[in-house]
Amino acid sequence: MSEETKTQETAPQEGTVTTPQAEAPALTVADLRNLRTIIDISSQRGSFKGPELGTIGTVFDKLDAFLKGVDAKEAAQTQAEAPAQTEAPAEGE
């Protein structure tokens, strides 16, 4: 009898619809790098009009500075972790 009660309690009620929640879109550093490349290639191919170049250049410069900062942080983190790994004594010593 307890199994019947559990089944009734966990079964969805009639008329209710459950919809999965959509995940928020994520923008990654790789996406930003791709965007920088797209802007660079587009400008080389003459895709932008003259008056647009100032705004596009400003956005490109900000994006480039941000990505260089990310790269510098990753490099610093890698260097900080590297000495800790090399200081450990090798097996057999």
C-alpha cells in the first residue's frame, strides 16, 4: 500500500506541464578571440565603411586589451604553478 501512495505522490498532477529551464547563453574567452579575428579579417577585406572604422577600431582595441590581460593572467598563473611542481622531490631521491 505504501508503494501505491508513493506512486501517487510523485506522479505529476493532471494538467500540469513541466518545461525544462533554458540555460543562459555563455560567452567564453574563445568566443571573444573569434570575434577579434572576425573584426580583423572583415576590416582587411574592406567590409566596413569609413565612418564606421572609428567605432569598430575602439571596440577592437578594448577587446584586444581585455584578451591580452586574460592571456597575461593565465601565463602568470601557469608560472606560479610550475615552480611548485618542479620543487617536489623525484621518486627514489
